Amino acid sequence: MKIISLYENQKRMLKKALKGDRNAQRMLYEKFAPKMLSVCRQYVKDRHFAEDVMINGFVKVFNGLHTFRNEGSFEGWVRKIMIREAISYLRKNQFVVFDSDQIDLVAEETVFLESSLQASEVQVLIDSLPEGYKMVFVLYVVEGYKHKEIASMLNISESTSKSQFFKARNYLQQRISSLALAKEGQS
Amino acid sequence: MYERSITPSENAWSKIEDQLGSSSQTAKRGYWAYGIAAGFIGILFISIFFLTQPVAEVIPTQEVVKTTDNTSDIPNTLEIQESLKDDFENTGDLVQKDPLQENTQLPNDVLVQNMVQPKFLDEKIVEDFVALEKVDTKIAEVMTQVTILEQTQGAVSDATVDSLLRTAQKELLRERIIGDSQAVDALALLSDVEDELNRSLRDQLFEKLKDGYVKVRSAIAYRNE
């Protein structure tokens, strides 16, 4: 019942926001802004630039609210806009370079950590990735897109997407294993 | 990572609001521009429509001033007969009579009325009607004169009748030229001059034909004798 009422509230808020009600738009912003800033932060290293990307994303959300067809969740729709905005920002600033080398996708030894990593630590590890790797990695692992979808979003081939992800995974595994060794050494 | 959240800075919403506000202003400005353009086009069409409409002339009202001398209507037929009878008896020569040279008096009895002038089409019809009435009156006068002459002098010659008709015509033309307002109507004067010229040509032709006819008649009469 609570979920239904929340859904009805959101539906009412969306209707008002569509008509240009600034209060309704602000309420939607306050509800989704923290998550969306986190999404933008996954792609853009600098927090301030990530916030700029989020701001531009929300402007596009409210200007294009009439295109939301209520077919999926509103949050998912906003998330997509934020991702596209982050990718566009990185392309504009020429941070993204995709390595087109084809690599044999050989399964490598998986490293298991005894203790789980904090979200902030994971973020640090992801930030250490080159931009091209990071983008594919985040889209595949965090957002759950398939390589075909990632390829169309980033305007690359599906095989490039796969190779980028493979490289990113190898890089992270090396970093995690060195981190684990460092922790073992400390203990 | 999917559910992680980071609190944005406090001025983030104000930046979004500024961008939204400027975009809505441009949209409104766009609508305003369309509205102004549509209004301007509408005014243009309306002005073209009104300018192409024919404008009817409106004639202002005129007051006909009443004269104090005589308030009766136009004199009746009996009075005309008596006045003309006196003239004919005195002069004895109807052909040379020129009413323009006489010290005639225009009838002082003028209808008293304040008329609201009709529109241009109705006025033209009224003018024509009045002119026809005057012609009828003159014809009646001429017929009366001929009747009187027949009673007094017996047979009336063609020349006499012709001279009576010319006199009546001159009077009508004079009334038309001078008009009710005692001002000379230039167009009427011009038509009178043209008529005079046509008439002189007509008279010459008529005289020539008449001479020819008389000669032929005389020749036949002599031959028969």
C-alpha cells in the first residue's frame, strides 16, 4: 500500500513538473539527485565536474519530461540520461580513447579477497582505470548493459567493448591482489 | 555501487533553475513572436479588405432658403396662358422673341423645405424626374400657346410652332444652366453651346432640304399649269 501511494505521489509530481511547476521539479530533483551524482561520479573522476554533468542531465530531464512514456521506471530513465551526459562530457574533453586491439579472451585466475571492499575503495580502484576501460567496465558491471548496447552507446564495435572490459578486469584484478597482499602484510 | 549516493552541493538546484528559467523564457519569447506575427498579418488582411471596398459619396445636407415674396407653388396653366397671351399680343413677332433678353423674373415662389440629400444614385433619379417634369410643363405651355393662336389667328404655320418650341427649349436650357442655386452650371452651359453648334448645322441642312423641296414643288406646279 505504501509503495502504491508512493508511486501515485510520484505520478502526481511528474504531472505537475510537466506543467512547469517549479516546486514539483525541485522535489523530483531532491529525490533523485544523490543517486544521479553517484552515477556521474562513476564516469567522471572530479566531483565538481561530475556535479556539472548531473546539473546538465537534470536540465535535460525537465526539458524532455514530455518524452517519458511511463513504460519503465522514472529512475531508470533519468539514469540513462545521466550516463549519456557523462559519456558526452568525456568525449567532448577527449578523455576517452578506446583501444581497438583484439585480445584473446582467456580466462584468468580469479583473485578472491577475504574481506569486502568499501564502496569508496572500489571507487578509488575504478578511478585508477584509464577512461576507456572505466567506461565500459562501469556500464557493464555497475549498470548492467550488454556489450551490444555498450557498443551502440559509445559508437564502438562489440568486440572493442569486450576487449576493453577484459583489460579493465585484468587491471582491477592486479590492483586488488596487490591491495590484498598489502593488507596481509600489515596484518 | 549501483545504490551508492553522494549529496550534491547546495547551489546545484539554483543552477538548474537558472537554466530552466532561461529556456522557458526563450520558449515564451518564441510564442510571443508567433503571436505578434499572426496579429500583424491579420491587421494587414483587414486593412486590404477595407481599402478595396468601394466608398459611396455622402452628400451633406442642404437647406433651401425660403423667400419671403411669394410662397405659392409654381403658377398654374391659366396664369401661364394669360401672361403669354399678353406677350404675343404686344410683340406680334414670335420668331425673334428671345426670352433671355427680356427682363424676366424668375418665379419667386420656391418650395420651402429642408431636405436631406439622398445618396448619389437616388439624387440622380430625382434630378432626371424633375427635368422630365419641366419638359412636360413646357410642352403643355407650347400646346396652350398654339391653341390660343389657332383661336385668335386661325391656322398656325410650322414656323410659328417651331419658334414656340425653340423658345421653350431656350427657357429650359436657361433654367438648367443657372439652376436652383442661382449659380451657373458649367457643364450645362457647355452642353448648351454644343447644342447651338449642332443646331446651326442642323438648321443649315434643314434649310437646304426645304429649299430643294420648295423648288421641286414649284417646278411640278408650273409643269402642271
